[in-house]
Amino acid sequence: MAAPLSENDVEIEVIGELVSKPYIDITLAMMEDFGINVTNHKYKLSILKVTNPIFHPVHIW
């Protein structure tokens, strides 16, 4: 969930056995609900930089 706060695009690749697939699916769905562009190709994930997110933790304070 910290990836959208990165200055750059983020790529995550799962290596080895994926045992938490439902948790990853839920997390990706939630990120997309918040306007974060995520591509998922066999759980090699690309999270593109968000220029104007709906929610940003810094804006709370």
C-alpha cells in the first residue's frame, strides 16, 4: 500500500510460491478503487505513478 507514495513507478514480482493470492487480489482491488493504476500479469505487478490520487495520507494532517 506504500507503493503509490513513491516518486517513481513501482514494479513488484512475486518469486517462488504465491500463497496469499486472495490477499493480493483484495489489495489490488482496493488500490484501484482509490484511483491507482495497477497492471497485473501473472502477479508481476506494475504500479504507475499517481499524479492526483483520490486519497493521500499527507493530506489528512
